Amino acid sequence: MPRRIATALPSWIVALAGSIYAVTTDAQQWPTVISVTMGATLVISFVVQLSLQRKEGLVNRLALTTAVSLAIGGVGLATSWLLHGIG
């Protein structure tokens, strides 16, 4: 597995787990859950990428990690909104 993908997995796993939890939680908590999940994925992305201490490709790795995390969160947000309505 390329390092680029391996370093992005923690953020993607958190985004997926948070999105699933937002979809399965009640109608009043899903906006909070999805917001906290997206914030956590951004922090995890920065921490993991900066902990590598490699300058080469930092912006590209962060862009990939953040884009996929936000896409996963967007699917979770849309699904939660369709199931629960506006909290």
C-alpha cells in the first residue's frame, strides 16, 4: 500500500465511523455528530501528515486526505438529512 494512502486511512476511518454514527443516531444529534466528525478528521489529517516530518508532497497528501474525508462526510450529511430532516 502506498504511503500516501496509508497515512490517509486514520482520517478516512474516523470520517466513515462518524458518518455511520450520524446516520444511525436520533434526529436531534446528527448535526452535532457530523460537525464534530469533520473537525476531528481535519485535525487527524494534519497531525498524521505533520508527524511524518517529510516536506515532499505535504500539500498533496493533505489535499487527498481532506478531500476524501469531506466527501465521506458529505455522503453522511446528505443521508442523515434525508433520514432525519433538519435537526
